[in-house]
Amino acid sequence: MVVNVEQGAVNPSIGTLLRLSDALGVGLPALVEPPHRERAKLTPAGDGAVLWTGAAGGRGVLVAGTEPPDVVELWDWTLAPGEEHTSEAHSHGTRELLQVHEGALVVTVADETFTLAADDALTFVGDEDHSYANPGDVLTRFSLTVYEPGVGSGHRKETKHA
């Protein structure tokens, strides 16, 4: 996979990027953002790393993040009507917080489903399979923060693919 990514033959999934970043002992932000050493880093509007695009135009944009070992990521997500993004389980101890800004969002964590409207928020464990879906007929936009402790310590769960 790494060779294919290096040659530009494939675009890695978010799950693949997470496995690569953990194997390298760096957080996802360090893998996709240019290095910086300033006290603060400004990400101008439109300059985040687009790491997921949906078939109908949705996007998952990593807009900010911290360095290991305890990585915090800030995402800006849009899902077009009917779009869904499925995420593999992250490393043990991962937590996610999200707030819906526009539209409606259905979040499934393992076998639990939550339906959120604009301005609703949800906190959940990210170390189980989970998904985000737009059940409505208008665009859904939400902010997502992911806290992943101990990045680089090699404790990410292995997942099996059918």
C-alpha cells in the first residue's frame, strides 16, 4: 500500500492513514500537514487536509491537530443527502465529540444509533466501529474532535475485512 501511495496510484483511506501514522509513531495531523514549530498554527479557511470525499460531494477535512503522544484532531465534515462515512475502530481510549451545525446526522457506534439535529452534540468512544450518515434531503455539516491517546505505542486494534 505504501508503494502505491508513494507512486500516486491510490488514495489511502482514513483507516489506512491512521494505521500508517500509528506505525510511524506520529499522529495523523503530522502525517498530512506540513511540519511547523510555531507556538500557534493558523489554518486559513479552505486550507485543511481533505481526507475523505463522498460520491455526492461530501467532505471530511482535517483542519487542525496536535502532535503525539496524545493527539487531538479537529475536523470539519459535510455529508450530502444520503451520504454515509463508516470508520473503523480507532486505538483503545479514543474519544470523539461532535456537534451538528446544519441538517441532521445519524451516528452509529457499535450497535447503538443516535439521531442528532442542528446544534445537538454527542460524545462517544471511537475505539469501536462507528459511522456518520445524513438521513435528510439537505446538506449536513458538523464539527468533529477526536482524542487519541498514546499514538505511536503500537496498540491500535486490528480489524478484519471481509
